[in-house]
Amino acid sequence: MTEQPEEEFIGITIVTNLPYDWSMGPYSGRLFREMRDNKKLVAVRCPECKRLLFPPEMVCGYCNIRVEDDWVELSDKGTVVQYTLAGMPIFDIREGKLKGAPRPSANVKLDEGVYLMHWLEETDPEKLKLGMRVQAVWKEEGRGRGYEDILYFRTIEESSND
Ligand SMILES: [Zn+2]
């Protein structure tokens, strides 16, 4: 029996530098501009079914009609309707590095009824609850990176009179 030669794995280093700009178009562009300039989330309302479309879209997918300029400013407060607490570091594709754990992500139902996936500030598993009230914490500087203009959602306490 002849001994098989060890298979050689060849590694090739490829260095790329591909900076590019991505046009967000008029609808997402307006959302991202409001986030960057005013720390605000906006949606657009369909004239037919009256649904809020978030992120804003040019065409209502339910009615298949063009949505005009009925812009609605959203609260940046909402309720956690789902969350995931990752026990391992998460690879952040935007920054190209591992982010430490725990780092909970959540689906937040904003007070106007639309949903936004984002990070939570709270990392204590005992304090993470469905139905917890949260509010966006915005970057003070360096905005202009879309949803990254929000650092995370922070747990808020509200009185019953709110
Ligand atoms: Zn519609």
C-alpha cells in the first residue's frame, strides 16, 4: 500500500479596496437624512389602506399603488416583541470584527405599529422581557450611517399616566 501525499492547501492573499457609495433613493434617503440630521424616524402612509410603510417605500406592497408624500414622524419609543440574547460574540459585517457578548438584539414594535430590528442596551438576562418598553439612544456624532445612527434601545420606565 502506497502512502498518499499530504494534500496541499494553497492560500492566496487578496487585498481589495472597494469604497463605494450606495444611493438610498428618495424614500429610504429621506429616512436616513432624518436620522442623520434630526435623530428622527419617519414612515410614509399608503393613501389606500392607510398602513404606515417602514422603512418607507415608493409602492405599497399590499395595494400595489404608488405612495405619495404622506410622511409621518415616528416616535423612537416602542415595545420589545422578540429578542435574542447571543451567548457568543457576533461577527459584525459592517465593522468586520467580532462584537462581544452578550449583545441582545430585538424586534421593537414602535408606538405607531411598525417594527425595527436593533440592539438592546440591557444585557442582564433577568431583566430582558417581552413587552419591555424601550427608546432609541442616538449617536451624538458621526451620524449618517443609516440604522447605525441609533446605538441601541434603552429600557425606559413610564408612569401609567404616559
Ligand atoms: Zn396600501
